[in-house]
Amino acid sequence: MQTVSILTHSYVDGYNRQFKRLFGGGLERYIRELCGVIHAMGLRPVVHQLSYFEPFRTSFEGTEVIGHTYELGKVSEAFESMAEEAEGLLIYASCLWHPIRFKPGSIGICHGINWDHGSVLMSTKDGIAAAFRQAVQQLDRIVSVDSHFQTYARATCEFDDRDKITLLPNSVDTELYTPTSSANRNQPRKRGYRVIVPRRLSYERGVITMMLAAERLLQTRGDLVIEFAGELVDGTNIADAFRLWHESHPAKKRIEQRAYSMDEMRQAYAGADIAVIPTIFSEGTSLACLEAMSCGVPVVATDVGGLNDLVIDGLNGRRVPPNSDAIADAVDSLLNDKPLRRKFSKFGRETALSFDISRWRKSWMEIIEQQLASRPAP
């Protein structure tokens, strides 16, 4: 059985030393689905990831997962070490912006431009640009999850093969993520309205921005509950700040935080009236945005990265600048506009159907088949 090795900085929870569970981020969900494709092809997926503690070996849903310890700040060396141990076709699933020496005949995945923030130094951005030019030269193919990186690569990198950068947006299982009754969603319930923030609680995903927006919304609307439905990494400044804010907030009973498993996320959307995607930088084709749309939940999203590929402002959602006032204004006006919520619910679902996971799986099978066929016989 041929092996396909996936190299990544994160899959099972190496942040909290829980090696038997998946960490609840978009990257991890992506890799889980990719492993499913590889299994369905009759191939053997193996995931190699960084471990922030001891090395480990485990199995998740029939896929072997190998954790490699590394020195802080030496990601490139860690990926090169993983590549030496890995077998078969290699897929570099993250960290393409590091100056890694990629193994010939490999595939890379770019999950979006993660340095699109004004505070990132120009020297850092120049280094990232150089690393990506190296990646484009060394990898046989790079799968881009959004149009923004594809355009960036075409504008800044030199390559002859027009198929070198393959645009394959992220997807959603539209049979799993389905709308609840529109009547139930658009009627005020006894508990009032519920806004869900289905994001990992990190700076780039906009947790601080959303906390500031929540201050306004909770103060002006006594009928509102805001749920932060995402992972916190214990011991980080963000986790400490969020918990302190939550525990000391006068409306803390209307602020909820829960980390759902991937299989539980459907129920989180079922109770929501609006989903907010408050990313401030580093966003590809947001899985959370697609899931919310597929469930018929009206979306308020920022105009960052791949979110611009998904949300057409005023048609299938609200798209606003990544600041707390713009988010709070959009949420408040949408809560007051039942017909608009219905419109966004309808057209959001139709948008999601064009990103159905069946198409994504078929495309990845073709990519892997083509790459395996081009490799020399062992």
C-alpha cells in the first residue's frame, strides 16, 4: 500500500498534551478530510506534526500520527527533519512561508496569506516573500485555498507551469450542515437572540475585536447572548485575558464559551441567529463561514482574505472592515431586520452548495493521482 505523508505543525492537540483528540481549528479539520480522501483511494495516510512536548505516536480514526519535538524558532529545520523520516508522497500542509528545503516531487498547501497585517515589519514580509518564491520553485504543485494567494503568487513568483498554483477552495458537507426551521430561527425566543462566534479564540481570528464589539452589543441589547464557540490554548495571554474579561463582566451570564468537537459543531449553529467571523488577518476560505452559511445562519464577516471569496455584501451576508464598531453596527442592524436575515439565510445556503465537499474530495483525488503517476517507480 502506497503511503502519503502529510507534514504539518498541528493536527492532534499538541498544545495541551492531549494526543488522542484533534485540535479544533480549520487546519486540523482540513487534514482530517484529506486523510479521509487518502483512505478512500486505498492509500495509507500518515500525519507528521510538531510536538510542543515529548515525541509521540498515536492513531486517530485509523491514521497514524507521529509527533516530533522541535526547538522554538526552528520550524524549518523541524519540517526538514520530518520530511527525512516521512515515506511516500509528501504533502506539506502548513508553514510554506518558512524557508524550508522541500523534497522534490512534493505538494504544498497554502491556507491563505497570514502576514496581511499592518504591524508586520517590511523586513519580515520580504523574508516571507522570498520563502514563498523558494516554495514555488521547489514544490511540484501548491494547492491554494483562496484566490488571494493565487493572485499573490502570480504577481510575485516566477514559474512556467500555469497549473503550478491550483485554486481549490475549502468546502463544507452540505448534507451534514443543514438549516434548521426558518420559522424557529427568525422568531424571537424567550431567551432572546443568540450570536455565535465559531472561531478559535486567537488574536488573528479577531477574539479581541469581538470582545470589544460584544461590549457594545451586550450593553444596548438585554435580549442577546454571545457564544464564543472555539478553542482556547491554556497558558496563553489571549486565554488569560478572555477568562478575566468573561469572569468580571457584569453581563457574564450572557457570554458563553465552549470548545465543540468537530462532530458537535452542527448543534452550535442550530441555535444561532447570526454568526460572526471577525478575522483581522490570516484568513483563507473560512470553514466556519461556510458551515454557518450551509446551516442557513446569517453571517457577518470581515473583508479579510478568503472571506471576500464567500460573502457578497448585501446578498448572502454582511461584509465589513475588521474593527469592532463595524461589526457591532452590522450585528445590531441585522438583528433588527428579520427580512434581511431571511434573505441571507436563503442565499448563504445556496452559496454553500457550490462549495460542497463532494467536489473538493474529487479534486483532491485527481491531484494525488496525477502526482503519484508523475513520480518515478520506487
